[in-house]
Amino acid sequence: MRKASANRTIVLSDEEKKGFRTLLLKLQKSASTEEVLGKIINQDIFEVVSLLPSEFVDLLFIDPPYNLDKKFNNHSFKRMATDEYVKWLDSWLSKTIRLLKPTASIYICSDWFSSSAVHLVCEKYFKVRNRITFEREKGRGSSKNWKNNSEDIWFCTMSDKYTFNPDAVKLKKKVIAPYREGGKPKDWVEENGEKFRLTYSSNVWTDITIPFWSMPENTPHPTQKPEKLLAKIILASSNEGDVVFDPFAGVGTSGVVAKKLGRNFVMVEIEEEYCLYALKRLQMAETDKTIQGYYDGVFYERNTLIERLARRPPKRHSKTALFTKNGDTKIEKLALLQQ
């Protein structure tokens, strides 16, 4: 079936699948950092965690199956009692401790129902720093309950010595009440007729858009995390050249964003087809470094970037790599970045 013109969901041809399949790594013995760096390991994390090198990870990002009945292509996860889910989390998380540098940071995703279980396991092994809650504006409402519209991410560290770059994740926000002092703007600026301020990120993120069919990062994965979300985490808690490790990589968002931002990565994913999508996205990232909602080192509120870029002088656009889709109008190309 032919896609609608505005549908930018990534697809894989049979030829691409065949070629990408040869790039997947399968570990049969202990591997060095050099052997796994920049690779996607197509195996179960339980099979390979003991074969990975010690203390090579600067940033551990984990988006495990939530405690829900969910099908992931050829694999399924079944909901279990909370104490059993805690044991399941512990069974693999405890084995990843060896992989982390003493200065490593850890981020673990969860839904509201799984969040308490994740917290319990995190407290057992790490210093829990914060719980981030992000708004996922997607899905229908319910007639018998509040709409489930948020997810949690637990931020932890191995020790009191860790990387955190608050200036790298500032959010550009419109100024609603432009207060002046002595006739001059106080804590805000005006540019091209727009009043805005750069604010430090809080632990509540309302600027995240879950990938959908008109976004060029979208894939068939049922729980794909947005590149913008990973960009916040990677910029805040790692430096260029650091290693990001993801043991439940899905379609590779963590590795794709790490590559776009000058970090190294190692990913593990049991589902082969998701690995192939990740490889295609990594290939695309070689020529397209854009991240929706992130521009010129600043994060923008949801669906505001197109308006703000349109206000800038035309010559500013001509020097960027924003316009990568043949046949699109300038407005359509700007729209690719706005979410």
C-alpha cells in the first residue's frame, strides 16, 4: 500500500533488510569496548550482559517493557504482580552495575503503574537524584478514568561525582508577562518581534511529542521514544565522546541521538526487525543531524519552532541543513522540526 504524501514513517525494503542484517553483532565470548562501540547487539540482554566489558558506560539509558501486556513484533511481555516485576527488574539491572563507570548516570523509564517498582530497584543500587515526568500528548481519553497522559523517568547516579550540563538543556519559552525594570526587559529578551526567555529545565517536561506518522523519525515500534527526549538526557548527562549504553534499544533512538550529538553508543535489542530500523536510522543520521524541537543549541516549546524560525531573515535559513526533503516547501521543511 502506498503511503499518504505526508506520512514520513520509516520503511525498510527487503534489500535494505538483507544488507543491514549483515551489520548486526552477535556475541559468543567476552568482548572489548572497541569491539562493541557503535554496534547494535541483536541478542537478549540476559545472554550478553556478562560478555560486555567492565566500566565502559558513561550514561545508561533504559526503556524496559513496562508492567503491561504488550506485544513487540515477535516478542511479548505479560503483566505480573508488582513484587514479581521488581524481581524481574532486579534480575538484569543488578548485572549492569559492573558495566558502569563510577561517574556514570542512569535514566530508567516507566509508566505510572511501574514507577514505584523502578524506584525501589533504583534505591537498591544507585543514588536517586530525581523523577522526571513528561507529558505524552497521545492516545484517547477514558469514560471511567483520567486519561493516561504521562510517563516517568528516574534519574540516578553511581556516586556524587557525575556529569550534569544544565546550560545545554535550556528551554526557550514565550514571555507572557514581559516585566521591565528601568524601562529595560528583566530576565527576557526581544528578537525579531518575539519576547522570550531561556529557562532551566525542570523535572516536568511538557514539550515532548510522541512520534507519529508525519514525523520523519517515526517507525512501526509501538512504544518508540522521541529523539527530543533522548537529546535532553544525553546533553544533560554526558559529554562529547562519552559512551551511551541502552540494553532495550528498540528502534535505536538512544544511539541515533548519541550519534547526532557526538557521543558513542552501544545498544542491545532482542528483536531483529527493530535492530534493522535502528541501523537505517543511524544511516540517515550520517547526513541529517536535526532533532525536532531542538535548534541552535536550544530546546523549544512544542509546536513553536516553525513560527520562530519563520521570523528570522531568509538568509539564516539558507545556511542550515534544515531542508532535506526533495519536493517539500520551505514551510513543510520547517514543520519537520517543530514538534
